[in-house]
Amino acid sequence: MSFLQPLLLWALPLITLPIIIHLIHQRRFQTVQWAAMAFLLAATKMSKGYARLRQWLILAARTLAIAGLIFAISRPLSSGWLGMAAGGRVDTTIILLDRSASMSQIGAGGRTKLQAGIKRLQDSLGKLESDHYVVIDSVGMKAIELTSAAQLDDLSEYVGATATARIPELLELADEYLRDHQPSRTEIWICSDHRVADWDPASGRWRALRDTIGRRAQTVRFHSLAFSEPSKSNYRLLGQKARRVEKDERAELLLSFRVESDAAEVDKNTISLQLELNGAVSEIDFEINGASLEVVDYRIEIEANNESGWGRLSLPQDINGQDNHFYFTYQKEPLRETLIIAETQEEVRPLEFAASVTADRTIPVRATVGSVSELVTLEHQRFSLLIWQAALPAAESAESRWLEAFSKRGGVVIFFPPDTPLGVVSGNQFASIGWGDWSEQAGNVTSWEIERDLLGNTLSGESLPVGEVRVERFRKIEGDFTTLATLSQGQPFLVKSVDDGGDVYFCSTTVDPLDANLASRGVVLFAMIQRAMEVGARSLGSCRFVEASSGPLGQMWPVDPDSEESDWMQVDGPVGILSTEFASHGGVYRSAGRLLAVNRGLSEDDGRLVSSQQLDEMFDGLSFRTVQDEVGVESTLIQEVWRIFLLLMLVMLLAESALSLPRKQRTRAELLSDDLFQSRASA
């Protein structure tokens, strides 16, 4: 329990006043021994115990009455579940809102998780009487100050987005606000559904946050309002690919997608998908048997002169509209050209071969081998993939700037280790990753990421034979990265940079037969190169397919100094969203002849929740509590309970009055009647 006026609790010693008065009252009389009273004292000895008990009860009632009055005027608070309210008046209340796709799930009463959380905060936080309110949401990613609790009503304008919420970054923004404004007592409330994808418990940012906030002089308390109730009747549409192909002077659009259900058991039924293609709407029926439906290269005939366009595939409306759509763009397949930078051309022959062919003959491909000195003379807009097997360029060099521009544009980079002698480490890094020393410990790849990325399972669900990759010699990888595959020695085999610059990979071994069997067991190498070429090809031409994220749309396209956010127009997508939030909402957007399809990332469909143990580790050393809530439950986080203590005071006063009444005097007739009864009983 906590109090809005805790300073008034200093008056609690006043409850001793009845005891002090009682003691003073006893000292007013002096005891005088009088023989004539001995008989009377003996006669009243039987009732002395009751009289003393009554005195103690009267004293306790008076003490509790004063205590109840003090507690009532201190305005005690009680939270609905776990005692969430902090004691004392709050200087600043910071609200962090998770607006990810999963927060758009509709619950009881027709509200989404986001709407229910905002309503709960509106009804409750005003009672804390904070001097300042600050709101940071996962789409805007900036602190918005409110002057009063009444302005919390404006939060109702926030709607769910498609982009994944990055809770560590929201907390970093809150920490920046604390650093810049130096408030005294601060409450940070996180409204989220505790999805692993949003909280990223494995991120190294949590340690830095704990250290930074833990050193602050001001009091900071964290509270999480968690709507972690699972979805039981929701369908999700996962778009995978949309491409245009030409065959026999005809053109076709090939769509690959997946439909999944959260229900444990799904009967065989027919599901109707709505297809909108360049403004024309039609319906397609599919039969779903079980919890999922996989469709690969569904063919839609289009006009041969229609070289580019856009479309949307949609599920029928259900409890979450944010995962019902697959927005796509298509264009005449551009040339997928791969640039291979190597010290010698002979050592990259397997890489050149893997990048020169494709399983789909309708896709034009080409591989070009060059040297580091030739790199800056080439236009990075030509290539979809860059394979680099040479020494890493020095920071701020012309080669490093070329690589950065290529990566930010959307091209994919794969680094293979240069053949330098043991013990020779340059110290250069790219995308916060660099090479360590060579190791000659042989081993196999024992674990790898099967859900996504270069080594993920095929569309049919079959696994790549990554476990057959044998490595005789590898180079250690150092820096900040996400491990996609691990060797039996515990060292990384394939990693991906965590920088926002783009898709940058490092492979710890080469295609030399003395180093690994990647060339002889070519399935894994071929799949890696083909998938990287496909991802990089999305950045070519005038049409792109990207994942939703916070920030402007301009960050998803080559930097154009003359481009502004107002240049982007919405072609298809949710109604009424701000242009500054286009990148966070699924849809199709157009600017100067460019088409951009924005969809949610695959991580947003990960239903795993952050465990209590992970929360304890993330907020270790900080004041943190969680409230589990549900949509449709009408209650408040914080309730004033001063009425209970006021009622206690009134009850104690009534009890004290009843106990203080004099005992009823017995009449002479009642005494004679008792004597007569006792004499008859003895006879």
C-alpha cells in the first residue's frame, strides 16, 4: 500500500495520545489504605477482570480511531492486483506504448490490447497526481510531454501498427529524457503484451540500461501492464514472395504465401482470400486442412506489357486485422548481378559458379570477379550481392564508404576470411564485425537457424543439409552480431551484423577444399548464395518489398537529398495514418515512379512470451513489477481506499461510545429475587 500524502504519516505518533491521557489520569489519584474498604474490595474482585478488559478495549478503540483518521487524510492507494503504485507524489510519469501488430488483437468488449491498456492508464494514472506526463510510443519513437492527466485522453488516437516494437530502444529514449530533464521521482509504465520479438531479452542493451539507470540519483520505478492473453481463433497471412515471370510471350505473377491458425485443432474448411491487383479486386478460394496452408508460386496471368505493379492479398476480417494482409509489388525481373572481390580469382571459382546459375531459368543472373582496387570504379546500383574474400578495408577509406553505400541501399554482403598467416590480425572492422586469428580445430556445423535467413528451411519445410558441412580450418569472428550457425567447437560458422546498415554476413571459413567441404557439398553454399541474391535483388529496379519499421520511408530507399516524406503517397493500406508513420504500417507507397510494399516482419508472428525469469534478469537491481491484465476486465490499476479507513474510524468511535456507557444498576427487587432463587436452590 502507498499514499498520495505520505508526509501526513508523520502524525502517526498521535495514536499514543489516549495511552498518555490514560496514564496521566491514573496518576491523579493517590492510594490510601483504609480497613473499612477491604470488605468492599473483596466483594468487587470478581468484576475487576471485566472492568480491566473494558478499559483496554476502550483504549484500543480510541487509538485505532485516531490511526484511521490519519490514514484516511494521507489518501492511501491500493492497486487492483499487485500493489503497483509507488509511494509519494510522482514528479514525472513516463508511458511507453507497444504499438506492434500483436497489440491489435481484439478481446472482450471489442477493444484491442492497445486500446484496453490506454484506457486502463487513463483511468488510473491521474490519481498519482504526477507533475509531468511523457508518452513514448514504438512508432513515433520520441518523447511527447503532456501538461496534465486530462491530456492522456489523446492516447486514444494511437492505433496498432505493423512494425515490431523495440522495447529496449523505448527504454533508452526514456533514459535520455531522464538525463536531459533530471526529474526527481519517476514512474515508467510499459504497456505491452510481453512478446519476445518486442522485448528482445538477449539484447546486450539491457545490461547498459541497468548500469545507466542504476547509477542515477533520482528514484526510478518500472511497472509493466501486460496483456499476454493468447489468441485462440486468429488466422495469420504470411507473405513470402511475389515475382513476375515471362513465358511464351505471356506474363504471369507468382505468389507464395502461408496461412496459419492459432487454434489447436482446425477442421477442414474453405477459406476465401481477397486479391487486389492494381486496383482490380477478385476472390480466390483455398481449402485449408489443419492449422496451416502453404501455397508456392500461385499463378495469376497478367498482361505482357504490364511490367510493374502492386497488389494485396487479404484474409477475411478476424480478431487481429494487422496480420491479415500481404502487400506486394512486382516488376520485370532485373538482372541479378553478383560482384566477387577476391585476392586471386582461382580461390573463388566455386563462389562464381554458385552466383552464375539459378534454379529458375526465367531470372537473369551474372557474376563478376574483381579486385579491391577496382571496387570504387564500379556503380553499386548494378549489383544485388557482394561477396568479399580479401582483407577488410580500413575505416573511412573509399572502399569502406562504397560498402556502406551498397549495404544501406539494400544490397547483401557476405564476407569470407582472407588467407592471411596465423597470428596476423588487422583489427579492421565492417558493420562492427572483424576477423580474429585462424584456428585449425576440425569440426562440423552442429546448430543453425532453421526458421529464417540464409540457412533456413525450404518453403516445403525441408531442412538444408547444414549438418554435413565439415570445417577443417576456420577464422574466429569478433564484434557484435547474431549467430546463425555454430560449429561443434562452439565458435560461430555464420553470423549476421546487428547494425541497421543492412544485411551483412560473415562466414568463418572459405570454399577451399583444405578449409571446408562447402564446394564439394555444394547444396548449402548454393542455397546461401541464391537466397542472398534474391534478398539483394529486392533493392534493384523501381519496386521493393521491405519489412515495417519505425522511421521515415526514405530510409528504406537510396538516399535522395531532394526527397521528403511528403513525396511518398499511399497507394493502398490502412486509412487515416500519418505520412510520418507510413514505414510502420503495412501498405503500398509510391514516390517518383518507385513502388514500396511494406509488410510486418516474420518475428512479429513469434508468439513466445518473455518469462518471469527473463524479466528478473533484464531489470536486475531495478525496481520493477508486472501487472497481468486482460482485455474486457473493468478495473483500475490504482484505487484510493481512504473511505475504508474513515469507516474504520467511525466504527471505533461507536465501539468506544458503547464501551464507555455506565453499567446498568440492579434494583432492590432484582437483588431480593436472586437471593430467594439461591435459597430455594440450596434447599
